[in-house]
Amino acid sequence: MKYALSILSCVLCLVCKAQNDPKDVKFINSVLDTQFFHAKSFYTDSISKSQIAGIKTQLNRDTIFDNNWLTSEIKFIILSKEEKKYINSELDKFKDFTWRQGLVPQFKIIRTDTVNAIFNDRRRGWAYFHTKYGLYIHNFTKPIFLRNNTVCIFYKQYTCDYLCGFGTLDIYILKGGKWVVECQVSSWVS
């Protein structure tokens, strides 16, 4: 009986890990521009440890100011010690986290190790990726929800060639049932 319960517990854990959290799916699909990025888009199954470290560095402040240079409005958010501790613990979990197929219906999933193999081979790179796979590679964190699911921290990026890409770490606020960027913590463009 103990043996059967142990096997059942393992199977249930695998089934639960094999699915994307519906709350995460709903959030990500509400903030991604899936109209612009079409069927030739892929998303990686995970985010790199160096990206996680960078995100931790960006969020390691009590007061986070909006760095969006397109607005003159001064916006900021203050994180409590408990929130910072929770954010760091969630970021630590990303090291072992992988997305599954179906996260973004318009995109296909690609394993991070496949992407690394393509770009670590100097003969392949973007020319090979564009020919064999598609145009865009997206990767993003699991959303980190705070304050009774009314605030969310989320990093997303896409690359499309050696000098083509964009990434942003944003703090979203739920307003009127829609997620809107309250603070752009950091961004990059190539």
C-alpha cells in the first residue's frame, strides 16, 4: 500500500509539473504582442541563470523607479522586506523551472539547450535558425504575483538576429481588469 501511494504521489507531481499554470498562461498571453509576433515565433523552455542574476540585481532595491524614457511622469513602487524576500525565493525557483508547450498558442516551444547548441556552433547561428526554425526567439520568466494578485513582476525578451532584439523587466498593476505597466525597471534594445 505504501509503495502504491508513493508511486501515485510521484505520478501526480509529474502531471502537475507537466502543465503550465493557468494563471501564468492568462497573464503572459495578455501582455505579449502576439499579433506582431506570428507563427514563426518560438519561446524557450527556461531562462538562463545569468538572466535571473540580472533580474535579482535590478530588483534589489526598496524603491523601484520607472525607467521608461518615453514618459516624463515620475512613477515608482516600494517593495516591503517581505515582498523582496518572496521575489528572491521565486527567482531562485526559476533555476529548475521549465515551460511546457501551449504557453503561447501562436508560438512553438524550443529547448534552451537546442538554442545554445545552434548559437555555440559558429557555422550555424541565426542563418541556420531562420532557415530551420523561424524568425523570433522569446524567453520570459514565470510571472511573480504580489499583493493579492494585483501586482506582477515579469521579464520578457525576444531576439531575431545578432543586432535585433528587445527585453524589458516590468512591474505590472491590475487596473480595471487589465494588466498595465506601472514601472519599467529596465530595458535593452539591439
